[in-house]
Amino acid sequence: MSTQIIRPTTQQDWLEVRKSGIGSSEVATIVGLNPFETPYELWRRKRGNEPAKEETFAMKAGHYLEDAVSRFWSDETGREVIKSSAGDWLIRSKERPYMQVSPDRTYWLEGKHSNTNKGILECKTTQLPVDGDDLPKHWFCQVQYQLGVAEVQQGSLAWLTQGREFGYRDIAFVPDFFDWLATETEKFYKDNILGGAEPAAVSVRDILLKYNRHSEGKIIEIGEDIYTAYNELKELRVELARLEERKQELEDKIKLGFGDAEAISYGGDTIATWKAPKPSAKIDTKAMAAAYPDIVRQYTTEVQGARRFLLK
């Protein structure tokens, strides 16, 4: 096999090894199928322009719950999860060392137990409903990349939704799809990460990361597509203003029915409430600045505001 197994001694070492290549959770971003990250954001992180992603509670919970998901999967399928596959380890391509994956689990396929008769199990926990016949595209990319790099023909994707619903789908290796992923990954690694070429901005987040301040006096002549969007937005804002006005009229009419009550009902069912919030403490910054100007000046810092979008 043209792969290498890497078993770091600590999780921190494992995290450091992962930084050196392209993992399966990053491939969907490279090909534009990850709804949570753009190629430009990934590029900034890989180039060290942004700190590595901090582990959130959800990420930690997902890591801890891998074992639970794999046990649900084993119960449902009757297949045997390979115990030694739990933990932090990697499979790296010898031909393209920047391509590496960290399977959540592996399992035995039917027949003789051997290194060539294994499948890869990807475990997910989510709060969103999952349609087994229309899997999230970034999940599918992740599994295909794992199968291709590990040189495995069969995988399975298992998920636990809100801790209440379990589902899974077997996924066969699709060589043509993996070849496309591998080609795009190689381009990104060589051109963007090693070569330093910036990926194009594809979201407003990208624009704000690249240009959080405007260039004074600079004007760009835009094309027909953006001008069309501009006109549509102007029309939409007029319509929204009419809807907002009507909304306010209806809210005011309903509020007239309250008097000093905290709720109103119809047919015995409460349909709306109107209550004042509890009092909260608030510093009078103007009064404080007038009484203690030196102290306020000492603790005042300049903060860069966000770019403001206005239609003319």
C-alpha cells in the first residue's frame, strides 16, 4: 500500500501533524462545498494569517460522542468496529504526503480480517435533521477523500441528531469524484499554500477579512450583474418599508387591547404578551466623562468600526 500510518503520542502532537497537510474536513472547503468556511478563510488559516480554530464545546462533544455513534452504528449494522481505530491517528499518502486523513473509526468488512478488507466509519453529531437520501455535500466529500487517501473501497457515514435520532448510510468509493478532489487539493496546496496565491473572495466575510477598511476616494466601475442586484435591492427596500409600516400599524392596534395587562387571550388561549423588562444597571458615560475626564481618557481606546453599506 502507498500509505503511511502515523500515531502521535499525544493529542497535541496529532494536532501539529494535521497542520502540515490537507485533512478530510478541509477538502469540501477547497472545492466550495462547505457552507461554513470559504477557500480564502482556509487559506488564511493554513498560511498562519489566522489562528487555528479553537475547539468549541460542540466540537469537543462531537469528539467524545464518536464512541456512542459508533456503538449505535455497530448495533444497527451488526458489523464490528476495530477497537484499535479509536483515538488520534492519521493515514498519509506516500505519493502526495500533504493528503492525510484521520478516520473516526474503521471496521471489518465481510470475510477475512486483513488490512485490505476494512471500511472507514465517519461519526457525526448534529442538531439539524439529516436526510439519508440527500446527505450534506461536505460530509460526502469528507468520506470520499478518506476512502481515496486510505485506499479503501467502502465507508459508512453515521449520525446522531439531537441525541434522539440515529441514522447511517453506506458510501462506496467513487474514483472519478476522488480524482477531482485530489486534483483540486493539489492545486490549492501547491498554488495557494506553498505558492502564496490568494483564493478569490466568494463571500462578504472574505471581503471584510481582506479589506476591513475602504480606500479613501477609490471608486470601482461595476458590471451589469451587480448593477442589476443594486436595482433589485432598491425595489425590495421600498417593499420592505411598506411591510414594516403595515407591521407597525398592526402591532399598535394589538397593543391597544392590553391596557395594564401583561397578556391578551382569545378563546381562552394566550396569543400575545407585553411586559416591561426588569430594571438593569447602566453606567451614565456622559456624566462620568464630565465628572472624571482624566480617568475616562485613560481608559478610552479607539475601536475600528465596521464598513457601512449605503445605497445612493
